[in-house]
Amino acid sequence: MYANKGELKVLLIVPGSEFDHIDVPLGPVYLATYVSEKIKNSKVQIFDKNIKFLNKKLQKFKPDVVGIYSTIVQLNLVKKYISIIRSNNTATKIILGGPTTVSSAIQLEYLNPDVITISEGEIPFTRYLQNINDISKLKKIPNLIIKTENGFFKTPTKPEFINLEEVKLPDFSFINVEKYIKKWYYFEYFGKVRGVSLMTSRGCPFRCTFCQPIVNEMFGSKVRYHSIKDIVEKMQELKNKYNMNYFFFHDDTFTLNKKRVIDFCNEIRIRDLNIRWGCNTRVNSVDLDTLKIMKKSGCVEIRLGIETYNQKTLNLIQKDTQENKINPTIDLIKKAKINSLAFIMIGFPNEGVLDTLRTLVKASSSNLDFMRISILTCLPGTQIAQQYPLQKQKCENYNYIKHSINNPSKLSNSTLEFLKIIGYFLFYLNPKRLLKTFSIVNSPSKLLSKLERI
Ligand code: B12
Ligand code: SF4
């Protein structure tokens, strides 16, 4: 059956990128945890080192299957990994997964893998591994695209999501978690912290056009939750094992279910965890009482997907928020003594220089503590990319920190990049934040690393 005497060896690759591995690869770690539990004769490892070590790893581990995680911006890199795997052993099956799979046509044409999973990975990946040598069974497993002798075969598309209450939270012993802790720049402004990112839920009911339907196709529009007990126990375990004191929750809207947030905060306090944490949420999704409870349990930062202060743009991108609710939400967070960070986007098709400056000035004069600006990119597979079809540009050259490709703006990339710099200066050199700015950027190397990421 398998090349390795009845043992199924699976190597999961996390491709490197320019800003190598600043955050734990939650998806691959979830998969490794799930597959190891479901397939008893499997041996799963994660490869997250530099590509130059891949050959050695393949020769030593001799995987039957190599699974590769990828976002849309990593296609070029993934191609290099595939060429090394193929030149090492042509019998090794290559399976691709990750959010890119929603734009699977690009992957098939460009990467020519053996299999692609469409949607959340746990169920299709495990079923694929369980039936790896039986093509007729494989063809019946939903959410796969399989290479056959007669070309690619797409199995039925069917939403099949795991019950998060029943699955284990990620087991970080699959990776060298210390390496990630050291690179975790998220909370440098709160002094020395040791921590990782987690997710307590999957799925998003909103419909922002620059994002959807990607998240819905991956995780559905109905939000599923891990149990509060499991999450807090995981935090406790990570604290005890790795001396962690900080967690960031990447849930798309952490505060969607008020009762659950309160239960979560209470559980942290009952267990006397004494950690700090942060989360993402949306404008108008928080109230002062809940914020105060969050603060008491250790919440020190809330990130808001504000995007813009222009109501026309908010309508255009279906953000389902109102401009006049933005600053009141920020003020509530401030009142609860929690830091707020805003994600701001520039380069919308309807916005010129003056509209962009208006948003940047409004954000700068608000009570926000931090701000990140990005230039809108119409990612393949998103609704906005359908509304604004653009000339074919190569995603693989996209550098998400530096600039945008596929931006539908009437402003040039260099104008947008210039506006972005102005935005950062207006915000961080605003007299009300100057002290905070200097306390974060308190050495030439810190200043350099910040400037590099503008
Ligand atoms: C945290 C996060 C980040 C972090 C870290 C990413 C990381 N290490 O995982 C940071 C901040 C670095 C980041 C950066 C970027 N991100 Co980001 N990020 C996220 C976010 C919010 C959560 C990721 C996560 O942990 N999800 C939870 C896990 C469980 O899901 P998962 O990783 O997708 O894994 C599941 C499946 O994909 C699949 N799977 C994963 N790997 C594999 C492998 C195999 C073999 C198989 C079979 C299946 C499989 O199974 C997993 C379990 O179900 C997602 C949004 C979201 N809701 O997922 C966006 C998201 C992944 N990011 C996105 C983007 C666009 C980016 C950037 C380009 C951002 C930008 N504009 O600045 C960069 C690219 C970075 C890079 N080098 O690729 C897009 C990707 C779109 C796409 N089509 O590729 C997403 C989906 C957001 C969105 N809706 O637009 N991101
Ligand atoms: S941007 Fe956030 S809130 Fe909007 S659809 Fe995507 S995940 Fe949901």
C-alpha cells in the first residue's frame, strides 16, 4: 500500500515568504493534529524551514504524501517546492490546500498538483489519505480536484464543516513554537510578550466584497465555535508548557456573540490565568459593559476592520457599517482602557486623493492607538475582482507589505504608496500619539524595521 511499510507518512509544507513565518501556521497545525488522531498508522510532520533544506528533509523522511499550504500570493514559491518534490521522487503525491484553493483554476494551470482540496481541509484531506489508492472511492469524496489519466476530475462540491466542539485545538508540538514566539512582533508595544495566535471560531456572516466569498467557501457563513472550556484549557496548557503570557484571536469577529465573550472572560478569571489577549472585531459590534469585562480578563487590544471613513465606499464594499458609528466605537474601547488598532484601506475605485486624505486625517484625529494601512488588492476569487475585472497580472509577484497588484483605483500605485506614507506620518506623528510612537520606536533598528514595513 504505502511506500513506508504500512505507515502513511505525510509531510505538510508551510512555504516561506519574504516576512518569513511571523505567525504560527494554524491551518497546517490543525490538519496535523486532526489527521494524526483520525489515521492511527499515519506519521505527520510539518516542514516550515527554508526551501534549501527541503531536499534533505524529503530524503530523510520519505513522505508518501506532501501537502502544501498556500495563500494566493505564494503560488510562485509553491511551484519551486513542487519542482523539488517531483525531482526527488515522482511517486510522492502532492496535495494543495489553503485559502488559495478557491481560485483552483489558477492552481491547476500553474502548479499541476495531484490533488487540491476545496474548502476547510480536515474532512477532505483525511478522507483522501484514507482512500489514497482507490481512485473510484476518491472520486466520490466531496470537495476534491483529482488528477486522473484523463485530466482533472472535480468531485461534488458540498459544504462539509467539522464540529469545532468535537475537535482538538492545534497541537503546537508539530512545530518549533519557540521560533514563532521569537518572531511574533504583534505586541511589541506592550513590552516583552510570549505568545501565539489562536482561533476560537470559524466562519463569517458578513459579505465584504474584497474578502468574500473566500471565507464563506472555506468556512461557511454560519459561525462555529470551539467550546470555551477547550479554549481556556489550551491557553492554560500553553502558558504552563511554553511560559506564554499573550494570545491573539484571529476570529473574523470575536465579539459577535456577547454571551459567549462574557463566558470566555469569566472562565479566564475563574482560572486566574493572568494573561493578556487581543482580538479582531467590527465597528458597532461592542458595548461598554462587555468591553469592561473583557478588560478585566486581560484584553488589551482590539483590532477593527474600519477600512474607510467614506460612507459611499462602505456601501460599495458591503461593509455593513456606518461612518458615524466608527469614532463612537473607538471611543467606547478607549473608555474601557483597551488599545484599538484600525485596518485602513486605500485605493478604492471611487476614491480620489482628497477622499483618501479625508479618511487618513479622520483616522489620525480619532482616539485610535494604532493603524495599519493597506492598498486594496482585488484578490482572485473575491467579489470585487469580478466587479472590477483587471488586466492579467501575476499574483506571485505581489508583495503584500509594499504595494498592490490588481488595484482598481484611478490613482497610480506610486500615488497610493505616497498617500500611505503620508497616512502613517499623520497618524504616528500626531501630537496625541507622539509619546507612544517614541516608546515603540525606541532604537534605530526598531525604526528601520518599522519603515521597512510601510
Ligand atoms: C492570520 C492571518 C494572516 C497572518 C498569518 C497567516 C498564517 N500563518 O496562517 C498574517 C498576518 C501573516 C497574514 C498575512 C497575509 N494574509 Co492572511 N489571514 C489570516 C487569517 C485572518 C486567519 C488564518 C488562519 O489561521 N485561519 C484558520 C485556519 C484554520 O485556516 P487555514 O489557515 O485557511 O487552514 C485551513 C484550510 O485552508 C485548509 N488547509 C490549510 N493548509 C492546507 C494544506 C493542505 C495540504 C490541505 C489539504 C488543506 C489545507 O485546512 C485548514 C484547516 O481547515 C485569514 C482569514 C481566515 N478567516 O482564515 C487571512 C487570509 C488567509 N489572509 C489572506 C491574505 C490575502 C493575506 C495577505 C496576502 C495579506 C495582505 N493583504 O496583507 C498576507 C499573505 C501572507 C503570505 N505570506 O501568504 C487571505 C487569503 C486569500 C487567498 N485567496 O489566498 C485570507 C483568507 C483573508 C481574506 N479573506 O482575504 N494573514
Ligand atoms: S473582511 Fe472580515 S467581516 Fe468582512 S467578510 Fe471578510 S472575514 Fe467577514
